[in-house]
Amino acid sequence: MIINGTPEIKDNVIIVNLPATSEYVSVARLSISGIASRLNFTVEDIEDIKIAVSEACTNAVQHAYENHAKTGRIEVKISTDEEKLEISVRDFGSGFNIGILGTEEQKKRSEEKLGLGLGLTFIKNLMDEVEIQTIPNEGTCIRMIKLRPLQHHISAIQLQKNQPLD
Amino acid sequence: MQSDFNIEISSNDSVPIVRIWGEVDIHNCPQLNRVLSDALKENDRSLVINLEGVDYIDSTGLGTIAHAAKILAATQGIVQLVCTKPQIKKIFEISGLSQKNVNLVSSEAAALGVTQ
């Protein structure tokens, strides 16, 4: 199926592997916004996806590799099908106690790093599905899904574009 | 890795104005934090932060602004945040930051009108 001249991406997996340092978070952001913009997402959806991926990478940079930050890596795995864009942001660091989320201790630790402790809140608010897996000393994976704009909506827009009222 | 982040500080009638351009994320937050700390040394009652040139801000950027707001709150001061882009406003709404002593305004003139 061809949409706006762009071949439909099927069973395509893209993996972006980045150093877990702050300067590369923008690279993850650029990659995902480039991909999302080719999947007919709205500008608003693309912003949401960018923020969610960026927050997940930021978490990995801030928390995953406290003792060996310079050698740590982040893997951003992106896959798409007709219904959705799925992104997994994985680190291979220390993992964390998932029970800490939403507690005073988490708030205190975030404030020490000038954070708001809102990274995961943002991700959950901006994406359609979010799942967090974390294993001590193996790492953390945040898997998130954004549903693609409905195909019939695209067809309707396409129809309007191709058949101007004249 | 290059970024298009830029920051400048000036003042209007002793109210510091911090103007930011580009993308605010974990990488440039330490720089933002230094500039905001300098601004707070000049005036501990009010601060204007202009985000009109900002294309992207995440939770670390908001955290840095929240940190400055917290310091200002101790002296009943407020942060006037000039913000016109819908995507940036949305982030502030999700964060809940705009309910505290952070006031979202649509222009620098409006920000200075309130603080003067």
C-alpha cells in the first residue's frame, strides 16, 4: 500500500544503539521523530512520541549506570505495523525497585537531580500503552505504543487532496 | 554532538529576563540551571523566562525551572513564563507546574506588566 508516495513499512525493525550520555538523547529524539513523521502521525502525536522516547532515554542516562556511566548503552528498538508504532527503550544497567514509583523517596531522589520525577508520568500520559520491565543488575526496558492514525482517515484526507472541489 | 540550544540573560527595571532558544533537555539543563541561579542572585522576587524560541522541553527542563520557582517561593516570588507554543504549554499542564508560583503568560510585555 502506498500512502502519499511513501512505501508502507511492514515488519520493519529499526534499532538505534546509543551511548548512555546526555548528549545523545537528542539523537534518539531526532531518529524517532523522523520515523514517526513518515507514518502519517499528526504533528501533535509526533511531539508526544518525541517526548516519551526522550524521557525514557533520560531515565536511562540518569539512573541506569550510576557507577559506569561512560560505558553504558541505550538501545531504542522501533517497530511498526499498520495499527501501531512500538518503541522499546532498553538499558543494561542496575534496574530499579518498581515499588519506589510515586513515593516520597522517589520525589526526594528526583529533586536531588533537579528532576520532577515526572518522566514516567509523561510517558504514560502521552502514549497509548506503556509497560515497564526492570530486573536488578540486568536493566530496564520501557515498551510503549502509539496507535497510528486510522487508515480510513488517511484515505479521506487523500481523497480530498486528490479531488479538489473546482 | 551539536545542539541548537542558546540562552541569554538581560534585565528590565531590575527584573531578570532569561531568553532560551532551541531544545531544552538533560544535556543543557546544567547550563540553564547556572543562568537561572545567576538571575536569582540579581532578584529574589521575580524572574521572567521566555520560552518563545524553545522548540522542545522535557521533564528535566521543567525540573530546572521548578527548582528556580521553589527558591523564589521562599520569598513569595514568582516565575513569569512566556510561552505561546501549544506543545510546550501541554507539557506544563501535564507537569502541574503551572499551578504553583509559575505563571504562564503570552508575551514578555505581559510578564513585565504583572511583575512591575
